[in-house]
Amino acid sequence: MKIKATLEKVNEALNKIKEVGNIAVNGSEGSFSAKGVEGRFSFDQENEILTVVIDDKPWLASDSMIESEIKKFFN
């Protein structure tokens, strides 16, 4: 999933994710785990595009549900 976001919005979202789960950041890349969802991300600051890849999720959670929940962090 690709999300258009500024660096400020990405940092705000990462702080929100830290409140509900775990996150590891190394430069413009990282991984996260929250509410049974595990994934990784990278941020292209020049083009302001955050790319999120979901590696594992609860089997009852649909892809669209996960995508919707992740996008809430950027509102």
C-alpha cells in the first residue's frame, strides 16, 4: 500500500503506532507490530510516499480492514 504523506505526518503516525504497539525505525525504513498486525515500511521523502507492506495479520482481518486502520493514523 502506498500513502501520500509529508515527513511530519509520517512522524505523527509513527508516534501514534508506538502508543498501541511496537515499532523499529532505521532511517527511512522500519517495521511495526500492533494489534496482531506485523509489517514493514519505507518512506520516500523526496516524493512524499510511504510504502507499507503487511507481512502477517489475524486471519479474520481483511486486507481492506487493515488498510483502513493504517490510513487512520494519517488523518
